[in-house]
Amino acid sequence: MSETTPSPVASRVSPIEALSAASREYGTIDVRSEHPRWGMTVDLERCVGCWSCAVICKSENAVPLGLWWNRILTAGEALDTPHVNEYGNHELHWVPLACQHCDDAPCEKVCPTSATYTNAEGIVLVNQDECIGCRYCMAACPYGVRVFNWGTAEHPVPVGTGMIESRPVGSVEKCTLCVHRLAENQVPSCVWSCPAQARVFGDLEAPDSRLVQMLESRNPEVLLEEKGTRPKVSYLQPRRRRPIEPSEK
Amino acid sequence: MTSEVTRRQLLTGGAALTAATVGVGAVNSSVDRSIELSEPVDRVVRTTCSPNCTGACGQLAFVRDGKVVKIQQAADFPDKVYNPRGCMKGLSYHLQIYNQDRVMTPLIRTGARGSGEFREASWDEVLDLIAKEMVAIGDKDGWDSIHVFGQVPGSGYIHKGANYRACATLGMTHGTSFDLNGDLPMGMPITFGVQNAEHEAKDWANSKFILLIGANPIETRIPDAHFLFDAVANGARMVVVDPAFSGTASKADTWLQITPGTDAAFALSLAQVLVEEELGNMQFMRTYTDAPLLVRADTGKRLLESDLVGAVTPDRFVVWDVTTQTALAIPLDRLGIPQGIDAALEGSFAVVLADGTAVRVSPGFAHVVAELQKWTPEKTKEITGLDPAMVRSVARAYAAESPAAIIMGAGSNHWFHGDLQGRALALCASLTGNIGKSGGGFSVYVGQYKVRVKWAPWVNIGDIKAKIVASIYFLRGKTPQMHESVPYPKNGYKALFCTFANMFVQAPDVNRLYKTLDELDLIVTVDHQLTDTAAYSDVVLPATTWYEKLDLTATPLHPFLQLQQPAISPVGESKSELWIWQELMRRIDPVAYAAHWQVTEEDAIRMILAEGGPTEGITFEQLQAGPVRLKVPDPDIPFLAQINDLVPFPPQSMPVALDKTQPFVPTGRIEFYKDFDTFLELGEQVPTYKPPRDDESNDPTVFPLRFLTPHSKWRIHSTYGNNPWMNEIHGGRPPVLIHPDDARSRQIKEGDEVEVANSRGRVVAWAQVTDSVKAGSVILHEGWWPRTFKAGKGVNELTSSEVNPIHEVHYVPNMWAPSTGWKDCNCEVRRV
Amino acid sequence: MTDKRAWTVWISILGLGLLIGFGSFVYQVTSGLGVTGLSNTVSWGMYIVSFMFLVGVSAGGLIVVAGAELAGSQRFEHLNKLAVICSIAAVTTAAGSILPDLGRPFAAWKMMVHPNFTSPLVWDMGVLTVYLLIGAIDLYILTRPEVSRKSLRIMAIISLPVAIIVHSVTAWIFGLLVARPFWNTPLLAPLFISSALVSGTALVIATAWVVERVTPWRAGSEAMDGLRRLILWFIAADVFLLGTEVMTTFVSGEPDHRRQLDILLVGRLAPVFWLEIIVGVFLPTIILLSNRVRKHSWMLLVAAVLLILGVFAKRINILFAAEFEPLIDLAPGIPGGRPSQQFRPDEVYIPTLVEFGVLFGMASLFFSIITFGVQMFVISKND
Ligand SMILES: Nc1nc2c(c(=O)[nH]1)N[C@H]1C(S)=C(S)[C@@H](COP(=O)(O)OP(=O)(O)OC[C@H]3O[C@@H](n4cnc5c(=O)[nH]c(N)nc54)[C@H](O)[C@@H]3O)O[C@H]1N2
Ligand SMILES: Nc1nc2c(c(=O)[nH]1)N[C@H]1C(S)=C(S)[C@@H](COP(=O)(O)OP(=O)(O)OC[C@H]3O[C@@H](n4cnc5c(=O)[nH]c(N)nc54)[C@H](O)[C@@H]3O)O[C@H]1N2
Ligand code: SF4
Ligand code: SF4
Ligand code: SF4
Ligand code: SF4
Ligand code: SF4
Ligand SMILES: [Mo]
């Protein structure tokens, strides 16, 4: 298995090459340095909790029914339900969650077979041939983003997508940062498909990338910073509201 | 599904035990790969997502082995701010193409209606059967006794247009959807003389202040929601008026938790503050609205030039010139007040009529102002539950920022008096001069109504047009005040041809509808899902999806014309709607078939494009390559000719001719004073507030809770209600959102099974106790499939189909016609 | 053999158990782990409990042999072989418990071929192998016609630290995970050691008690009483550590750590927790202390069994207290629907019949090893 490309299948029509020029341009990665280190940030002010990114991830990666590599947490009482803050105001926002591609990845450390590894571009991946399905990585990941192939995969469409390598029953899988798309210089599918344009993807090593500029100007936060995992995925917190104050006559 | 899995597992298990003796290792390797390494993608096809949603999002179908394996936004709009456009539902439509509810063959009912017992039939058999029955009905009771109901023509001009063409051919009556859906904002035709008029979505980003009232675009306009954030990033403020803490409220600077059904009172208070604090733009009112036009105190009608001088043509309207203290007629063909006239907006004056009698007159605006005095923030506090100090601040902030937009949604519109809410809000937008201004406006994005192309050559047969009866009359029969021009069939209805709609779930007051259905000899439904409507029909015809056919679509939300294009061949034996009509025509009327129906989709599209106007210069080939912008202003904003060039109101509402809608606003101006008789009789000549009424049939002391049924983020109405991915996310069980106080007094706890009922019907679902809803109201989203409930035929067992007589003053289908008040509904909730 | 019928029944049960266990395992392998009650949120279940428990239980044998040897006491001499056999049975079955937990057991060899040395699981694999070797060598030495004291002493010097390491490393499998605050405490290793001592010794007591009843072999009352006293110290140490853990968490714990404690004290695991405390600690302690109760010799067996149960309950608690707590304190973020039960998304775990089948097989394996070990090495020599 090479680092960034999925195993090539003879006579494959790349679903990316098949795109129209306009579509293809839309998804082209803005800039990349010589040795890219990929990262992402999610603007929680813009995120509308729509799960488009989660749903497209399922299609893109042929994730079976019941499994999600990407899901949306609600900062509230329950799905889409607000909570009341200390000032008595309702509050609600969403936190999309997939693999954080930790620089110091606990999942990688504990993997007994080195099936989980970090590639040259900083992406944490699972080598499906090596995974023995011990699920130690699932216990070790502080974010709970890894999922296991519990049985014969059920798919809504009785054909795979042809866009990513297969995963055997009994192995662990998770977000690959759409490594197969990066090889064709296209942003991950969830980034493409976010209708609110809340997701910004890019090369952390490229100072001109939109990502780096966003991170520099917007004070990003990472999830569970105290765990010391140093994620490459970060979050831009919701803005401060400018409420209208009541005024007398 | 679960049992199937278990059975399969058991089988494999059994086999495995046997195999174990042979060698466990071998067995293991045979099941090792859960996902087969894939073959390449065959092709990628661009089409347009077209449920009854209005998104009109360009989607790419990734096809492999003849199956759609992935759907992703095309993101190819030339106006890049619209990319990527598309939500989680559109991205999972392949789960609709291949699901267990997909209708694969024509079906003929074998059991009693609604028993769900069908047998599969061949196309020849069903087509012969339908043709025979239709002819029998047509011959006996008249073709007009066949009602063709199809939702929202704008999302598929060709196949939905074919319904109209069929009606024109045979004389069947076509139904309406924009008004039946309650989406027709009656405040619009009443005030502006148009069907509706909204800014294209990207213009939101140009606003400095956005007031969203009864609109929840974060959940119901997901592809456009980001324009709100763009505005906010540019410094705009966002105020959301909603009885519930909606997704949109979560993004607002200020959320006003209004009592449901009282938006008009709130809007009148805003207007009152604008007037009282002189924050209004009176020059705008004078120039573009009927504010200066004099109204007679004796009749309540407008003073006409002919009143003063005897019969004249044209008969003009009259203003009071403050300088000369005389009543002067002003031109009809041009907005504005002629140079030199200082038209009064207030006061009361005496004029002498041609016959010598003296009457008192006053400018229309004086009536408005007089009315507003009744609705100061302090006075509406009890009604709306809103802090007057807050309402004042909002009014000031709205007036202070320019441009400022008002976006009204179905939460405001879906009321018996939705027109009054709209009129009051339109008044605010006019008072601040925000009409016809980028970043401003009063926009109502409810429903997909807009026919944006000149489709006459396709839907009409020469000069013959389909007769259109508002579907509410199909549902509940004639009303006493029904407009005389409604072509209601003289023998009543005998058959229903339902297509592109899940009518028996989504229409109001369905228990009444079912009574109507009992009277029918024939119910045909065309759908690709076996909905409850299909399941109650006599014949079900398998339709193709927008991944299986060619069509032309547009939307009010953005100005791009797009194609639906077939990515895969029709699933099962499904056929396109055009094909179905063609085959029926061949059997019913071979002559007409030969003359008018040997047309392909492409022919029809070319026919429409060739008509020009908005499609001037657009070719079929361009559309095949991607979306093409219609010939409209950029940004696409209504009333530009009126505001910039003083052309009288109304602009044309396609597809009807201007002379149909012109009578809505006889003054040619934005009208806040309506002098039609019914308005005068009902005391609605100027915008006012009237409380919710729910048909007056559900006594609030017995049914004290307001039953709100907004649209769910997870579905488009009932579409996607059976989507496995969506169900995985939300759990698939309808929650009844109820306030903790209301729950406590009814001993209801989280997760309890509860019955929601009123005099019209009931459903049983599960309580979700949350203070995100306003006490005194419950929320149960519309569109849940009946089978997801513990009991009941869906939320519309409870809703009202009452017709507001104001909506019957004129009759132009989908433009001035009865608009349904879904949310105007009382209920009681109890634990079961 | 005193009772031929009882023997036949016992052997049949073991045989049946092995068969059921194997059958369940094969079924599970062919269907995938979806036939268990596990899910993406509770991804480790009874197999891991069984593993943790059995590793602990294995402590008994070596500690008894090595401890007595180093203390220069001959009191437990008679018990030596039996104790070592218990250890071997436990270590073997512990390793065996891991196998059905693997999604791809047939790929397990990859762990040996290219191990990742940062993984505590790899360390554990190593120390368990060493541990098993020590057991085997011990047994070899003990079954020589002439038992070499010197070799035993050397083995004791090696095996005591190894025992400590085994239980520490097993604890670190959990304890080193920053993800799970409940496990991520320095006290976890000592706790594992103390409860290993309790359960290991209890197992030796129980086995000896039974073997004394069904064979002519005798441990001797002095040895049994010695074990009784020993185990009381172990219980004390265990209770002390648990108490410390609970106290520190209460007084100064992180909120999420506290919440996990709540799961134990009053939450979903409370029944198991209080079972652990009352049945697993309180009752047996009374039995072991009270002279009146102890008069009935079978009470010793009861106490030993209760102690073992208690430690088993504790393993359950340790595993699930951490797994039942959502990792990120935001709601709910987990798809609520479940198209098929095997992808169960919430923090719920109910073991299935398949798991019980496999566990039954494990238990049978464990008792088979003891039975035949005792048969071969203990009684035959005594006879
Ligand atoms: N996801 C999704 N999107 C859709 C649709 C869908 O079904 N699902 N349907 C499409 C169609 S056809 C339409 S018409 C639109 C409708 O979409 P919207 O215009 O957003 O209408 P609703 O969802 O009915 O209601 C919007 C809000 O009004 C609030 N509301 C209820 N009663 C009142 C009231 O009395 N006053 C005020 N101020 N607010 C109130 C509700 O709490 C809700 O948050 O959505 C379109 N988009
Ligand atoms: N209580 C309550 N009820 C409401 C509302 C409310 O707010 N509250 N809102 C109302 C509103 S605003 C609206 S717009 C209506 C919507 O009412 P409908 O438009 O009837 O609702 P849908 O569930 O979207 O049904 C569309 C049907 O068309 C089918 N369909 C899709 N594509 C095709 C095709 O290509 N060919 C054919 N033949 N069929 C196709 C779909 O499978 C689906 O069954 O609901 C209304 N009902
Ligand atoms: S988020 Fe979890 S799975 Fe991803 S790298 Fe970090 S620890 Fe590993
Ligand atoms: S489940 Fe696979 S990836 Fe995870 S730790 Fe075990 S071997 Fe490594
Ligand atoms: S980057 Fe790719 S794999 Fe990861 S969540 Fe997004 S779509 Fe899924
Ligand atoms: S697609 Fe974008 S807006 Fe929607 S949930 Fe994902 S990140 Fe949020
Ligand atoms: S369902 Fe509506 S918003 Fe979603 S992709 Fe389709 S058209 Fe767009
Ligand atoms: Mo609608």
C-alpha cells in the first residue's frame, strides 16, 4: 500500500477525472507546499448541523449502514435541542466530529500490529491488511471516532462506490481524510459537500493556504486539548452575539 | 430488516458449524472482505435535485454498473457563491432510488381501498384500465370531474407541465398546490398585486439587518443558510421571531419568543413605533404606495376622479394637495406624485362630489396610522408575549440599518390570517423604504411556486388552457363565497389523478379528504415511493426519479435554469410522467395524441426556450453542460422597474397575463388600504391583527394547546421519511415537543407515548419535553410517515381546511386563492 | 477417584462446555462480532473482563509458591503444584480470552511478526508468555523426583517481580489511555495487583478445598489456615486502595472522573458495584474472621468463591465504568437510529448468548486444565 494513493485498479475511470471543469475547479486544493501536512478547521458559527458532511462521507467511503466516520455532536441537551446557559439564555450549536488526525495519536501508540500509522503527510490511517480487530485503538481514541466492522456490511446500494479500498469484517476503520482524493489534488468530500462552507481544509505547511490564514486570524481551539493529542483538526468557536437591548420609550 | 439480518446470520452460522469440521481458517477467509474491491465508476451525470423543497441543487450522480453509488453536489454554478448547494437529504437520494418502498411495477388494488393489497400488473393492462375508466367518467359526468393534482410546477416544467397539457387536451381540471400548501403568501397579492416576490438568496449577504419571522432557513433552506452568515460576517444583525428555539434562532443575535399566531400584532407594533418615532420614509410611502390616495369616509371606498367630476376615462385616484388645499387626480400610468403637488398623508378633508354632496375624505395612510394606534408595543404585549421595550428596540434597529431585510416564513404564513401577518410586515418594509433595494425587501420563501419560463407552448394546446380549480375545493367541496370564476365541475368530482404529491398525508384535514375520496370512482397515483397516498389508490403507477429522466427546472431561490438528466435507466418498470400521459392519450384520444403528444422531453424544452423572455439566448446544449442564469437582474430583486422607473404595480406574475393580476391592486400602487367589499365587511381594509381561530371548531378551553407543524430538517415533507441514513440520525420516531410546564400539568414525561388530538383527528407519538418550545404550544413536524406513529394517519388528521373569504375575493389559481392555515390549529395532549 | 458418576458428569460438562464454546466461537467468526452485544461505544465486553479477571487469578499460584519460598516457609509445600497448575490454567485461558475478542483472530499472528513496541498489549503479550514459562518451569521443577530447592528459589526471585509486572502491565493496557479518565490513574496497577492477590489466593483455596474432598490428596489444615490469613491481608490492601481511589475522586477528582464514579455508586453499574463490595468483600471477610462461622469447613469454600465473584464484579466495573461514560460531553452525536442491532450506537451493552457460549467454553477450558493438571501432577504423585 502506498502512502497516499489507494491501490490502483486497472482501467479505472477516476470519478474525479470524470468531473466537468467547473466542478473540478471547485474542489481543487488551494495551495500545497512541497511536504504538505494536511489539516482542517470547522467554523462552528457557520455549521448548521446538517450532517451533509457525514452523509457524503458514507457515500464517498462506502461506509456501511450503522457506521459513521463523521457525525455531528449537538452542544445542547439532545439532538438539535438547546440547553439553557448560566444567564438563562438558550444556546445551541453543533460540533462535527471525525478523526482529528492527532499529531500525537493515542490510537497509533497502542495498536499492537502498527496497523494504525501516520503517513508522510500527517494523516492517521489504518492499514486494513494489518488490523487484527483488537479494538484497542477504539478504547484509546479520546474522541470515539473509530468504528468497527461488526459484520457483513449492509449497503443501501448493492454496489460499492469504487472510490476507496475495502475493509474486511472485523477490522477497524475511520476517517482517512479522503486520502484517495488528496492524491488527485481534491479536497475531502466532507469539505466539498458542506453547504454552509463551514469546513476549511488545507496544507498546514503552506502559509498562503486559506486554512493557515484562517487559523491565524480566528483563534482556533482543539477538542480535548488537555489530552495532549495535538489534533490537526480544529474548531473556530461561535461568534459573540450582539443582542438587541430593550429600550424604553 | 433486523429479523432478516438475524436469519441470515443464523443461516451462515449453521453453515459455518458444518464447515468448522473442514477447517475454520477456510471459512474465515471466505467472509473476510465485507466490501468488494470496486470496479471503476462508469460515468458522472449532472442533474438537479427536485423534491418539493425549492432548493434546486445541482447534483452529480456517480454511476457504476448502472447504479447510482454516490450523489454529490455539482458545485458548478457560475455564480460561485451558490456552490456547493445541496443538503444531506439530496446527497442521500440514492437511498430513495433503491429502497424497499420503491414502486417497481404498476399496481392494481385487489383488496378494499387502503388495505394495501395490490397485484402487479403490466403497463398495458393498467393503461387500458385507466383510459377506459376515465373515458367512462368523462362521458358520464364530464371530463372536468377528473381532478389532476400535482405539486409545484416549478420544479419540473416538462413532466409537471404534461399534466396541464393533458388537462388542456381532455378538459380535466388541474388542481393547485401553492395555495393548498398554504405557501401562497396572500399578503403579497393583496399588497403588491403579485403572486410572490422575493430576493434571490445570495442577496441576503448584502443586508445590514435581517428579521426572520416564522422562517427557519437554517433547517428549511440549508443550501442558502450561509448567506445569513455572510451577512453577519459583514456586520449585519440577525433577529429571529419564532415561538420555538429553532436552528435559525440558535444563530440569531436576538431571539423573540413570540406567541404563535400573533405575528401581525408584533409587526403592527413595529410599524407603530416607526410611525410614532418618525423613523419612516414618508417619501417612499407617498411615491410608491396608496398612502396619499384619498378614501371616502361615507363608503370606505377610494375617492375617484369620477366621483368629483362625473364619468371620465381614465378614472384616476385622488390625493389632497396641502399647498392648494384641493383634491387632485394623479396619473395612473406612472408612480409618484406629480411635481408641485404636496400630497397629504394625514388629516381629514371635505370634498364636494359631482352630485353636489359633501363628503369627508382622508388619505389611506391616515387609516393605517389610526389602526396602528391600537397596536402599540404596550398594547400588543399581552397578545404576543413580547417585552414592549424589546419591540421598540427592534423597530429602531430595523429602521437604523439600511438595507434591512424581512424574511417571512411558513410559520407566519400558515395561518388563517396569514395574509394579515404578511400585510403588516410589508407595511414595515415599505415604511422603511426597503422595497426594491438590494439587501432589503420583504421576502417569503415558502414553497416552490415560480414558473420562471414561458411555458405556454408546452402546457397549452394552442389557445386551449387547462381549467384550474383550487384543490381546496376538491378537498372540501364548494364554499358559499367561492369566486364565480372557479371552474368547479358541475357534477362534482369522480376521479383523482395524483402525481408528484403525497396528498393524503400532506393535505390538510385529511379525515375530511378521505370522505371526499370515498365518493370517487377512480384514484390513480403516480409516484416512485409507495406512500400512503399510493397505498390508498386504486392504481399505482411507478414513476421515475430525477436521476432517471429529462426535465427543466428553476426555483425562486436562485436564478439558474437547470436540467434534470437521466443518469441511470428507469428502475424496475418505472416510466416518466410524460410517457404515461402519452400512452393514456393514445388510448383515449388518438387524434389529439397524434396532433399534440408526439413530443419528446427535449422537444418540449426547446419549445420553451425558444419562447425567449427570461430564456432568451439559452440553448439546450448549454443546459446540458450546466446551470445557466436566466435573463434577470443581478442580484435578482423584485420591483426594480417600479422603484427605479416608476412603472405601476404589479409586475407580471408568470405564467398568467398581467391583466389577471392587475385587478388585485387597482391603484397600481403598493396597497395598504383595500376597498374591496369583503375587506370592508370584515374590517380588514388596513393591516390589522385578528387572533388565531382554528375554524372556531376547537374550543380553546378543551383544546388549549396550539398545534404547530413546521417542516423538518430531516425530510422534505414526507420525502426522505423512509431514508435509512436520516433515520439513523434522528431515530425514526416522531417526537412531540412539549414545554415542561405543559408536560408537568399533564403528567407527561420524556419519551411517554402521547395522544395529540382535537375534534378533527388524533395521532399518537412520543413526548420530548423541552423548553425550546413556547408553553401553550406543541410542535410535531409535518411529513412523518403515518407508519412511524403509534397510531393515526399523520399530523394532518388535526389540521384545518377552513377557507378565508378574503382569499376568495379574486380567483387566480396559485395567486389569489385560498391559502391553507396549517398552524392555525388547537389540540390537547394526553398520556396514553 | 471416589465417585465415578460425578467424575463422568464433570468431564461431560467440561466437554460440552468446550464444544459449545468452540461452536459459539466459530459462529462468531463467521458472522462477525456483531453477534455479540458490543458496539462502537462499548467496544470491549465480557471477553476483556474475562481476560482481566483471569490474568488476576493467575497471580495466586506463583505468589503462593514464590512468596512462601522466599519467606523460607514450608507451610504451603503441599499446595505448590496445585497452585502452579491454577496459574497455568488462568494464564492460558486469559490469553485464550483475547482470541474471540479479536475481529480477525486469524490475523493475530501479525502481532508477533511485527509487533509495535509502544503498545501495552504487546508488552502484555510478552510478560504473559514469560509468566506462562515460569509456571511451566515451576511445574517442571516441582514434578522432578527430587525437588531442587535452589532452582525453586531462583524461580521465586524471578517470578515475584514478573508477577508484579504482569499485573501492572495488564493494568496499563487500560491505565495508560488518556482517553478514559476512569482508567487513567496511577492507582490502577496497585489495584490490579491487590485484587489479583485476592482472587488468585481464593482460587487456590477453592481448588484445594474441592480437591481435598474428591481425592485423597490433602493440603493440610495448617496450609489452608495460612492461606486464610494471607488472603485477609490481601483483602485489606485491596479495600484500602479502592477506598483511596474513591476518596481522592470524591475530594479532588476531575468532574468526568467523578461522573464515572457515580455510574458505579448510584448509576447503571451500582448493582454490580455493591455486589462487589457486599458479596465480594464484606461477607467473605466476616466469614474468614468469625470463628463461629468458620467452624463449618465448607464456609471456607463459600468465602473463596464469593471473593472470586467479587473480583469478577470488580473487573466488570472497571471496564464498563469507563466505557459507559460518553467520551465527549456533548449530546448526543451518535446516530439514534439503528437499522440493525449490531451497530448499536449508545452506551449500552448486554452480552449475548454467543458471548456466554464462548465464556462457557473458556471456563471449561480453564477447569479442564486444572482437572487434568491435578489429575496428572498432583494426585498421581500423592497416590
Ligand atoms: N428540510 C426541509 N426544508 C424545506 C421543506 C421541508 O419539508 N423540509 N419544505 C419546503 C417548503 S415547501 C416550504 S413551504 C418551506 C417552509 O419552511 P419555513 O418557512 O421555514 O416554515 P416552517 O418550517 O413551517 O416554520 C418555520 C418556523 O416558524 C415557526 N413558527 C410556527 N408558528 C409560528 C408563528 O406563529 N409565528 C412565528 N413567527 N413563527 C412560527 C416554527 O417554530 C418554525 O421554526 O420549507 C422548504 N424547505
Ligand atoms: N401539517 C402540515 N402539513 C403540511 C405543511 C405544514 O407546514 N404542516 N406544509 C405543506 C406544504 S408547505 C407543502 S409544500 C406540502 C407538500 O406536500 P407534497 O409535495 O405532497 O409532499 P411530499 O411529501 O414532498 O410529496 C411529494 C411526493 O412526490 C413524489 N415524487 C418525487 N419525485 C417524483 C417524480 O418525479 N414523479 C412523481 N410522480 N412523483 C414524485 C415523492 O416520492 C413524494 O411522495 O405539504 C403541506 N403539508
Ligand atoms: S482522533 Fe482518535 S482515531 Fe483519530 S488520530 Fe486521534 S486518537 Fe487516532
Ligand atoms: S483494531 Fe486494528 S487498528 Fe485498532 S489497535 Fe487493533 S490492530 Fe490496530
Ligand atoms: S475527510 Fe473524508 S473520510 Fe474524513 S470525514 Fe471527511 S469525507 Fe469522511
Ligand atoms: S456539512 Fe457543514 S454545516 Fe453541515 S453539519 Fe457538516 S460542517 Fe456542519
Ligand atoms: S433536498 Fe432540497 S436542499 Fe437538499 S439537495 Fe435537494 S433540492 Fe437541495
Ligand atoms: Mo411548501
